[in-house]
Amino acid sequence: MAPLTDAAEKEFLPKPLSHSAVHTYLDCPQKWKLKYVDKLPEKPRHFFSFGKSLHEALEFLYGVKTLPPPSLDEVLKAYYEHWYSEGYASLQQEEQYRAEGVRILKEYYRKNIPGFQLPLFVEYEFKFHLKHEPRAGIVDGAAEFDLDIARRPHRVRLEPRWLAPVPLIGYVDRIDKTEGGQLDVVDYKTGKAFDLERVRGDSQLTMYQLACEAQLGLPIGTLTLYHLPTQTPFSVGRREDAQVEALKDRLLAVAGLIRRGMAKLKQAPPVKGDQLDLLSQPAVRGEAEAADFVEEFAPKVEETKCGWCDFKPYCPAWKHLFAKKADPERAPGLKSDKELSKLVDQYGKLKDEAHALETQAEDLKKKIVETLHLKKYARAFGSQYEVSVHEEEKWDFPDKQKILDAIQRAGYWDRILAPSSPLVQKLMGDPNLPLELRERFAKLGHKTQHAVLRMKKTEGEE
């Protein structure tokens, strides 16, 4: 393996390959092109933001140069200061995840601080070239590889010119060095639970072994996926050579296909006539399909995965569903742009009117409640409607962290996932709630009375 350089073949490989990029290509080559070549943006995802927030807190914990380690309060402060808010569906969901992150960090600190040691590296970046080493499988001067793309087996044949050294890049969460001079690699995970079998076959850990041994010159001792939500480390020993060689073949094959596909794209004639450029705007199915992709970047259609892909409006397999313009003969049920524009304006106008009416209704509600209170009435009648008013308690809990701690200590965490005031108030209404906890909530909260106005239509006279 040679150090990373600006090689001439870089023209057909836009950037060094990461494990994520390779995984994307094997999942769907067209998705790889749209993401890494055309650089189309993806929507932020809350689980990525959550994982990044926790990773930065742990990077702060292990990033100290000398002992002692940071205190728990310092770690939590770093967590709050480096919190990423992108991708959450609501403030309530974000608050729920933020509280879950606090729980994870507290438990991690309690479990790992007693044996804390300074790591060899934190967020270790590797960059190197993987060279093709000809072995069996050479036919007429070309190399053949078995590759699973979209979970389907493919036989890939690549000429030597596509098998130039492959630039690889990646980041390892943590590397520890044992007393025996071996490397222990740790990668944190915040998603769904998994088992040891997942760790044994994890290609990302295999890539980390390949990179660390190449750049650091020390053998791997253990490879660990640490599942943060359950505080469970899953560790295995060094990968066998056969597993590493299989990964090398996969990396070389993916890089070769990308280079060959990029070369075809650069040689392809421009799209002409009424055909639409794939990147400029979505087109109707059937237009420019031959020019939209080359074989190496063919879309791999799977309903479950395509359903949440952000690139569907630009994918040759789906873009007809997002057409701006359509031939009536091809899509007779699609309204014209003029009709669609009219519907949009009508909808917007109705939404504005609804908002104005809602504001007026709220003002009238306040006046009715004030008048009922002034006259000490519980009910009032109109010619078509009647209203009644009664008082309801409303609790607010400004210090959500203290509420959360009280709930956890009392064993009621499963009843409330996040310390939102409505959920805590609902819990207070549980007759089985211990009196001590109810009184604790009352001290932490602030109770107000507010009027609830109920209305029903009266039966008119015939």
C-alpha cells in the first residue's frame, strides 16, 4: 500500500472512497452518482444528528491529554454545547432524544470511568491507497470479481486500466493500545440493537483493521462495536486474512466500476431535443432514459428503500412521478400548470381565512369566558348554540431535568419517555402514583387554573 497522492487516475474517481460511499454504491449505484458526483443534497435525519451529538461528547471525554478525565458535568456541558438539532420532526422529539442522550452519557460515565485510560487515538483519520495485487481470477488480462449489488450477485470483469490504486479514507472513533502492543478498535453505535453475529460480519470494522494495520504498523487485538443505548460492547478478535482479502476485492471492484462509469459519462454525447437533463429537472418516464445513466450507475429499484430515498425526483426509475410538464396523451389525468397554480392559490387563501377565523374565534372565546366569570354563570345560550365553562388544572415544570431524575429514581421511566409537562400531569392523575412522588412533582411544578369552554349545537325549533 502506498501513501495517498494526487494520482492521474483521480479524474475518474471524484474523491477517496469511504466505507459509507462503498455501501451506498452497493446499495444503489445511481444513488451513489446522484450523491457524490452530482452532489444533490439529502434531507437531514434526526438519528444522524443524535449520533453525532453523542460522538462529540465522547470525543471530548477521551480527548484529554493527561489524567484525570473530565468530570461528568463537563461531559454533559460539552454534549449540550455540541448538540445538533437538524432532522427532528418536532421540538418534543428533539427534547426526548436530548434527554435520552443524557441518560446514555451518565450510564457510560458510571460504567467506564473506573477503568479509564488515555486512548492512543480519538477520531483517528486514515488515508491510504489500496493496490491491486493480481491473484486467481485473471481472464484474458482482465480481473473478475464476485460482487453483491442491491443484494443480488454480479460477476464483474474489469480491465487493468480500471484497477489503479484506490484512495480510501475514514475515521475511527477510538483506538486503544494494549500492554502487548496490539490495537483495540472501538466504534460507537446509537441505532437499533444488534448481536455478536453482526460484529463478526461488519465490513466497516474490517476496513478499520485494514487501515490501522497499514498505517500504524501494529496488529489488531480486538474489534468492538459499542452499543451506547444499552451500554453493551460487542468485541471480536482480529479478522482472518480471507475476510480482509474479500473486502479488498470488493473495494477494488467498486472503484473500478465507478472509474469505468465516470469515463463513459465523460464520453457520452449531450442530451438533445426535448430530452431533459437528469440534473436540471425531473422528466417524464421514457424521455432520455438511455442518456440518464450508464450501466455502472444503473438504478436498483427496491420499493422499501426507494420509498425513503431523497433522490427519487432525479432517479431515472422514478422521476416520471415528479414531472413538471407532461404530455396529456401520456398522463391524461395530470392537471395543467395553470390549473394546478389555481388550486394552490385557492388552498393558500382558505388557509389564510381559516387562520383569521381561528383568531376571531379565540377572541370571542375569551370575551365569553370573562363575561361568564363576571356574572358567575356556568352556562350561556344563544339561538343555535350553548356553551358551558369549567375550570381545569394545568401544571408546568420548568426544570425538566429534575423531573426526569425524580421519575427515574421512582421507577416510572417507562411511563414517560420525555419530561414534557402534559405527560407529567397525566402521570400525576394516576391514583397508584406514590404520594411522595406526587408531592415531589408539586414542589417542582407550577399549577394554574384555566377555563375550558365547550360548545354544542342546540336543536332548533321546527
